Amino acid sequence: MDLMPKGQRATQIAFYAPLKSPLHPTPSGDRKIARLFISALQQAGFEVDLASSLRSFDKHGEPLRQRRMVALAQREARRILRRWQRIGFHPRVWFSYHLYYKAADLIGPIICKILDIPYVLAEASWAKKRAEGPWALYHSHVDQALQLAAKVICINPIDRLALEKFYLDRAQSPIVGLAAFIADAADVTKEPRHSIAKRYQLEPQLPWLITIAMMRQGDKFSSYQRLSQVIQQLRQPCQLLIVGDGVEREQVNALFAKLPNVRYAEVLSSSQIQQLLPHCSILVWPAINEALGMVFLEAQQAAVAVVAGDQGGVSSIIKNRHSGLLLPAENSQMMAEAIDDLLLDEPRLSQMQLAAKHYVATEHSISSAAKTLCIILNQAQASWQTHR
């Protein structure tokens, strides 16, 4: 699908992700979403250039590092402009994905002011309390970015609440909504269940639960702790396959050491996950402080029901009691009982699995996102021309 009129040259778009480049070697939800945005923009008919892979992320709040990154970003902006001049690239919009007080966009505003082009943001968040403290410098750059933005695309409804307060005094808010989206399902030959079972040491006759999450410190590990409590309280026969790896791998393994129905697959490629998911009954994840969790969309697309913690923006990508169940993330007993009930009620589980697949296809497709992005970027250009 190309949304650009025939005979018209594609509008050139500069893309940048300050938190994690789409070319970053480590898999993550942020990298996945950045790649999805590029694909959606291309599907909408735009010519996309990855302007930079410079990562501004400051995890610990080091003011000296932030000042150095600001200086580096200024040099990077000049390098980008020279490269574009050399290759004949003339962006009409700058598009930045995911910026917040730990990962400010230090490049986009510079180039937008030099080239006099509209600045569009997706997944920006605002935390007023960061105006003071170790991230104050980055916070000020987020403030500048939001002030400059022609459009601010919100996927996570939690972020939108703070942004609406930020723009409260503005006559016309630049905030626009966009449903989280996923690439179309790949057309793959389904691998037999018995070969999947052999590879991951699963019992073919049992229902399989699945968890797909990196093993990191903080919220991810907290979710794994809660997940171990959930699995321990299950009463129905089943097995859990955990797909993931990371610095907390040994600690995560220790959480499940006394649970004989748990298996591990470490990190799998997208194609391997697509082969695996259709054989699973339920994806389980407490999702403590989860922003979105693209794996929820991937599972539902493969007709896998979801039982998840109702935190962050998770409710915006799971249709509660229709494509899955959203429950208090801190209540492991309630989550375990919900899983047991679904495993006991096969007709209800099958209906939920089919509903999940239809829900993603109709409300979270990349083609729908491409159409919306085309409208948003065209509006950004038109309004910029009007008010320049």
C-alpha cells in the first residue's frame, strides 16, 4: 500500500530514536517499535532516512555526561546536515520516537530550526518533578522539544495525561492519538507440535503457557518474581515456557528452580517466536510498570489469549474479557485463578483466542497506522506552512 498520489515524489522524512536506535544490537520493545514506525512511514509512502544512531540515554543521572552529550549532539547535527547535502536528501519533517527525561532529543530541534521544518514526536513523556535534580538538563531539553513540536503522537494513554497538562495553556494542543500497531503476520509454515515439544522439552498433551520478556533488573525482575508466585499457585496441569535472557538470568532461574513445570528457551528470533506462539494457549505476564508491551500484540495476533497485570498502557492493547484478562499485577492468586479457569473452560478459551486475533487485525494493524501517520504528517506540514 502506498498512500502517496501517483506521480508525486515521496516526501522525505528524517527519523531518530534517542533512547535506542532501530539498528541497536540488543532486542527490546523500544527497538521493535522504532522499526515499526519506520515501516509504517514507508508504507504510507514516505522516504525515511535514519538521521542518527546517537544514543542520548543517561540511566543514572550524570549531569557531566548530559553536558557532553549536548556538545556531541551539536557536532552530530552538523555531520547530518553535511551528509544530507552530499546525498541530496531534503527532509520535510523531522520525526523523533520516544524521548523523556533520561533520553532527550538533543539533535532534532537544532536541525528543525536550521532547516525550518516541522518537528513531530511520537511517545514523548513529561515529568514536571524532573525540573530539578540529576536529570534537570535533559528535562529542559524535553521541555524545548515539546514547545517546538508541531505534532505529538501519543500511544500510551498514561503519557497523554501529563502531556495534556503541559499543553493546558496552549490554544491548540499538538497531541494526537495513535493506536499501538504491529506488522502483518508473516506467512510461515506451521511447525508440528511434536517437534516444538521436543525442542523445548515440553509435553505435547499439556496446555502451554508462555512468557516472553528480557531478564533485566527493576520492573522486569519484579514481574518475574510475581510470575513465579502465579505459577506456584496454579492447580491445572500445564507447562510454562519462558523466552528471554539478560543480566538477571541466574536470579530469574532461581525463582522457578522448584517448579517442575517451567522450561526455558532463552532469546528467540522473530520467526522462531512466530512458529512457537500458535501452539501456546495463554501468554502470562504481570507487566509491573509496563509501558505497553508489544509482545501482547504479537501473542494476540497468533491467537494466544493473554492474562496480564493491568498497569501502564497495557489496557490500551488488550481488550479485557474479550481478547484476554487484565488483573491487579500485585495479586498473584487472582492471576493464577484466572489461568486455571481458562484452562478448565476450553470453549471460553478458544473463543478468547479467536477474538484476540481478530482484535489485533482490526484495531492494531500497521496499515491502519500508516494511514493515520500520513494524515498527521501532512497536517504537520500544512500547519507549519501556515504559521511560519
